[in-house]
Amino acid sequence: MEPNKNLHPLLREMESLKEEVKKSNKINEDLKKKFSSEIKNFKPSEIKNTIFETKKLTLWERIKKALGTT
């Protein structure tokens, strides 16, 4: 009967771990839904990650670029 006494606390611990996993999965799903809805609400015109600058090259710089020596 001693193995059963040791088994009972382990079973309770396993059940509590399963419940924690379920809670964690639910929180993750809720956060995923919230994040995706926030992304969907962005306007494409507001999203900018690159600043385009037109650089005027001199004739010499254009020649070097064409020759691949820059």
C-alpha cells in the first residue's frame, strides 16, 4: 500500500500541471486574437519602416558603380 500513498500526491501534481497548461494555452490564444485584431486595424499608409532618400550620384560615382568598383 505504500506505493499508492506516494502515487496520490503525484497524481494531484499532474492534474494541477494539466490545469496550468490549459490556462496558459487559453491566455496564449486570447493574446493571439488580440494581437491579430490590432494588426488588422492598422492603416497601410501609416506603416512605414523605410525612409527612401534619392541620392544624386556624380558622374564619377555612376561610372564606378557601373564598373562594380564601389
